[in-house]
Amino acid sequence: MKVKKIDKRKAQGAETKKKLYEVAERLYQERNVSEVSIEDITNEVGITKGGFYVHFESKDALIALLIADHVAKADMDYKAFVEALPADMPAASMLLALSEKIVDTLLNTIGWENMKKVYQILLGGTVDTQALKGYGRELYMLFYSILEKGIQRKEITSSLPLEVLSRHFVMAIRGISYEWCVRYPDFDLKAQTAEHIQLLLKGICLPTSKND
């Protein structure tokens, strides 16, 4: 009997945590992250603010979980996008296309306000954001695979190891998106990303490449 009570309590706790997650996700889609308080979330779920802390260490911890899940989904979307590109498409063109896809996601799905909050969490270092900043994520592997293909086709050359070269492209995307956050609205994210990626490509594309 005691085991059944414990199991029931765990199930109820899991359900409450799920509701908190779902309500927060919806509210963050309807409003900017900074405009949503813990009370806004708990009021809709029907629990106290103290009840929130039973399931999440802080609002940022909940946001970090949402970010991790959305990063995973975005990366799967990027992967599907890359896989749908023509097999004979030059690597440089693939890298530009992937970068443009990322920018479209930042502009039209995530938005400046939410991206700014993401960077605040990353810089704060109060919650685990490895899913976003780690080089094990799918996005890094996509850059790696495209660059590897370009090297194999003799379209691209580099004295850097492939994993290091891939990181430079990821760092470029992060740096440009951060610049967008601090200079918004006086920053053309799409144009600046294309220009920066093209500068990187000029340094690694072989003269005989179709993209030269």
C-alpha cells in the first residue's frame, strides 16, 4: 500500500511538472520571456509559487530545459533541410544555405527578445546550457559533414583539423547572432551573416572550385 502511495505521488508530481513545462512554453510563445513571471505560470497550473520550486530550481532552469528541447528540434530541422539539398550542390553553397536557414529560424521562430534571454542565461552560468553551447550538438556535426564533403571533393582546403574548422563556422554564427542581440534593431542579421560566411569561405575554397 505504501509503495502505491509513493508511485501515485510520483505520477502526480510528473504530471504537475509537465503542466508547468507546457504552460511556460505556451506563454513564452505568446509573450517575450522577460514578460512571463513564475506566478503567471503557477496561476494557470493551479499551484503555489513554492510548488514551482519543487520541480524547478528557478525560472531560468525551466527556460534552460525549454531551450534544450527547442535546440534539439531546431537541429533536426536543420538536418532535414541539409539532407533535402541537391547531392551535387557545392559545399560552399550548402554552407551558405544552412547559414541562411539558421538566420531564418532566429528571426522568424526564436526572435530577438528570446535570443537575448538565451545569451543572458548562457553568460549567467547558473543553469546547465550544454545542449546549446556544446560542440556535440547536431548543428556542429552538420557543418562538419558539409566541410568534410567539400574537402573530399577538393572544393575546400584548410590547414586546420576538420573539427577545428567546423567550430569556426559555429563560432561565427554565434558571434553574429550575439552582435545582433546587442545592436538590435540597427543590425541586418541576414546580410551580415551572409557576408561573414562568405569571408570564411574565401579563405578555404580552392581556386578551381565552382564557388570561387
